[in-house]
Amino acid sequence: MFYFLLGSCLGSFLCVIAERIPIKQPFIISRSHCVHCKRTLKFWEMIPIFSFLLLNFRCRTCHKKIPITYFVTEILYGLIFVFSFNQSTTLECMITLYWLTIALLLSLTDVYYLIIEPKIFYPTHFILIALLLYSHAHFYWESLLLYLFICIIIALFLRNSMGMGDLLLLLFWIPWLTPLEVSQLLFFASFTALITYCFISITTSHEIKKLKLPFVPFLSLSLFIVHFL
């Protein structure tokens, strides 16, 4: 329970980072505020999970809906903390927590702005590579060759299926996964994204041509399932 509560508190901060860095707003010294009326929040309005339930997911002042991403992220990051600290060694705990943290953070920037923010992506992933090398994690050259082959197929026949940011993200992840995990990750991410795309298209008024779906959350979910579970 302690790990879950600690992760929930930090999950809200991840949302702030993902929301403010791409638009060059301060995220450390600036007070939390309502995204609609800009009113500074009281401390009891920032209690993870419980504040959302007490306020019925609405701002106390303007009564507009609070973005559900904060609530979902607090729960998810609480669960990530519990899962990470149940690993067998301290180093495995660190790598699992760090990798899933940056995956969640980049998922949020993709949800908010449909981008992989370079100021977040590059420093966090170079640190990830350093951690993996330090832990003597196996580097799968065959997975890298498989990935390059997939990139050629995408370039030739599926040019609009994935963005360059998604491909760059996979370039950092895939060499540390087995070829089977790579295949499973790409299949599961594509399948869940397609199901979600069809569901949103059917249940909302979005025109299919105008509907844009962030793909990093599906890659991150697939990474968790095929590599960490």
C-alpha cells in the first residue's frame, strides 16, 4: 500500500511534466492549477485519487471536468511502483521502474500533443541505455536486424502507419528484447490500437480521416505485457 500511495503521488507530477515541458512552462516551482479557470489548487484538492472522487471529477470553482488522464495516471503509476518494487534484485527494481516511468511519461506527451517530446526522450533514454549496459542486459542483434527489416517494409508499403517518433522510440527499446518479444510487441500494439481506433470511430462523431490516435501508449502497454510480465 505504501508503494502504491507513493507512486500515485508521483503519477500526478508526471502529468504536470508531460503537460508543461512541450509548451515550455515551468513544472517545478509553479503551483498546480485548474486547466480551465487557472485557479491555484488547495492542498486537499491534490490528494491522489481521493480528491477526484470527492470533487466528482470537476473543478470546485468553474465546475468543468478535470482531465481524466490525471486520475488514470495516478492509479497506473501506483501499480507500476508496486510491480517494480516486487522484482528480485535492487537493480531489476531500478531498471523496471525507470523504463516503465519513461514509457508512461512519453505516453502522456503523445496523448496531450501527439508528439514524443525530444527534451524528455533523449536524456531519459540515454540513461536507460546506461542502466541496461551496467546491468549487463543482453543485446539482441537479431532483434535489431528484424527491426531494420520492418522499417524497410514500413517505408515501402506502410509509410503512414507509424510516425518517425514511434520508430525512434522502438529503436531504443527493441535491441533489448528477444525477436519473439519484438513480434509480440508490434502485433499487440497494432491490434489494440486498431480496436481502439474502430471503437472511437463507431461511438463518436469523429471522421475517420481526421481521427488521430497516439500510438506510444499502445507500445508502452505492449512493452509491459511482453517484456515485464
